Amino acid sequence: MTRRLHVGLVQLAMAPDKATNVARACAEIGAAASRGATLICLPELFAGPYFCQTEDVANFDLAEPIPGPTFDAVAAAARAAGVTVVASLFERRAAGVYHNTSVTLGPDGALLGTYRKMHVPDDPLFLEKFYFTPGDLGFVAHATPTAVVGSLVCWDQWYPEAARLTSLRGAEVLCYPTAIGWQPYEKAEWGAAQLDAWRTVQRGHAIANGVFVAAVNRVGHEGPAGAGIDFWGHSFVADPFGVVLAEAGEGEETLVVELDLDRIEQVRRWWPFLRDRRVDAYEGLTRRLLDS
């Protein structure tokens, strides 16, 4: 019997206030479900503007416990629509300990699994090390009613080790909640290459592991005019052969894409990368550099 899954990617521009963003995301969960989606992924930190452009201790007030108000709202939306939802939250774990956390919620609104962002960047306008404690749950995959789902978050999407370890946990679909874009001053010269690199590395994860990849980004300009970040959108789904099944543009859009999960078995028979791995020869991967 063919296993099919419809995944929904909710690509949004974020309003200044949390209540509006949460309400819109929950409405899009329902809308995607009405189009047949059974697994729906929201962008990274969808509840507000991307606050990591500056270092401001007041922004820690944006964090919430899990469960908390935003978690509860998304859980209610998942339950009302009868779908699985992957949602990225700013988690307040304890005083002074905060995480960039992805939760997977089942069709009954119950928590199926938690992932805390492992790779935390510190780049101009992406000052996440100030805010987020690195994840301590490792790379995980969660069984849902329709597929085994691994959730990784934004900067994680550049690391083949993260995709590999999540796939080895049994993930059939890698979901990447994302907040990535151009700085306006560099867009003309480097923008096309940056976007292509982002798309290419994730297609590579799909191919190398024989899994589906679903990357969902935000859109719109955030920050001062002429500065800040232009979030580039282009949310997409790639199959285990790296074929892009659907891709959004640079405006708000919700994709609903059918995945044939039997494709994983087919591709892995043709390209048996997991079979041919030399697991006896990779000990160097646990070292920063092989310089001594």
C-alpha cells in the first residue's frame, strides 16, 4: 500500500505583535489542513519579528515556557484541524537559560517530541549566541501518525552531520523551520549565490540520506530601511533524489505538497549511501580539526 503524506509549509511575514502572528499562523494551519495537509511546518520563531538582530536583554521577556501560551495556541490549532504541526518557539527553560526550540505536536494537540537548536550562529544581524543556550537533546526523530519527522532549525541546515544523525534516527522527513535572508547592501552582488547555496546544501541532505526535506522560511523586511534583513522566503520541499517538488516565491504563501514516502525505499535501493558508509573510518568527525 502506497504511503502518501501531504506537507504544508506556512511562509509568513511577521507583524510587530505576538498575538497577531500566533493568530495568523493558527489560521494558516487550518487553511493548509483544509487543502489536505496532515503535517504542517511553521517558520523559525514565528511568534514575532526576528529579534536577534540586536543584543538586548529586554528581548528575553519574549521567551515562554513549554507548555506556555504560544504552545497552547498551536496545540489547539493542531487539535482543531486534526494535523501534526512542527513549531519553533523561544523557550524559557529557567532563569537565564533560553533555547530556540522546535516542538512537534500531534493531531490531538499532544506533544510528540522536542528538539533544541544545536548549532547557534553569531553573525552580523544573527546574534543568536547572546540569546540561545545550545541544544542538549541531541538529534532526534519523532513518530507521527503519517511519518517519522526530524526537526532541525535554520543554522542546523548547513551541517551534514545534523541531517545524517537525524536520518539515522529514522526520520523520513527533515523539517527545517528557518529565518534567513539577505542584508540589503550585499543582495545585489551575493544574493543569488547565497540563496542557491542554501537551497543546494539542503537538497544535498535529501540526496545523501534518502529522505524528504521541507524548509520553511519567513518573508519581508525587518529592521531599519536600507539595513536590517530581507527574508528571502523560497520555502521548498525536495524529494530523496533532490528533486524540488515545490518552491514558494518571496511573498507570503502556504505550500501543500504531496510526498510519496515509498520513494525513500526506491531511492535508497538505487543509491545505497547508508549501506556503503565506512562507519569504521569516521572517528575523526568528533574532532574540530585533524591538525595533530
